[in-house]
Amino acid sequence: MGNRADDYGSDVEIYRKALTTTIHADTPTGAPEKLLALLDSLGLERKTVTTAGPGYVWHEVPEQLTEDEKKKLASRAIPSLLVAGYVVNIPDDLFDAAAYSEAADEIRAQRAAAATTAPRRTATPAPATRAARPRRSA
């Protein structure tokens, strides 16, 4: 089994599996659970194959979606992955610019809302205190 993320040195390689309608999202061998869980939360389905050697883990866009829905789901995942610091590659024929922009706008709006609702931390100066002078014994 090949792994495009290992081959290209990226964190996520999104591509169409040859001669199928399946859109894959490959992650490197031994990818952190945090990355795999993020892909799960973005609507991609985790697949695994256990072998005598290393286990293989990848994600797929759900097959029951229409072709346009598949491209949108894959493209909408990219901004969240980028914000999390991952390197993502997707070919032009699978990239939906409108879906990507919409997802990026949603992230910006969520961040702006979080910034306005987060309590402001203000530095409160400590009350001035005088150090007690040591008493002198006579």
C-alpha cells in the first residue's frame, strides 16, 4: 500500500483514487491522533487496515455524497487543517474555491466572536504595602 503523504512529505494529501470516484485523504504513517481526530470531525471517514507490518490509516470522503458534495467537503476541510498548522495538498480538479472561502470565512467569524466574548484580562496592580521594619533590640 502506498501513502501519498509519506511520498510527498505533507500532513494531508487529498486526491481521487485511480479509476474510482473515491476521494482519499492520506496522512503520514504514524500520524498523530490529533490530526486523525480533526479529519474525523471534518466529516471524513477513517479507514484502517491492520497488517503484520505497520497499520494503514487514511480517510475518505463519504461515498454516498454527490460529486459536487464530495469536492465541497474536501475543500471545506482545508482551512481548518491549515489553521491547525498542517500542510495540505489537493489537486485543482477536486478544489472548490467557493466552499473553501466559505469555510475560511466561518473560521474568521468564530475567532472574531470568541475574541469579543472572551473576558479581558486587565492587570490589577497589587496593593502597595510597606515592608515592616525590623525592630531593634536595645
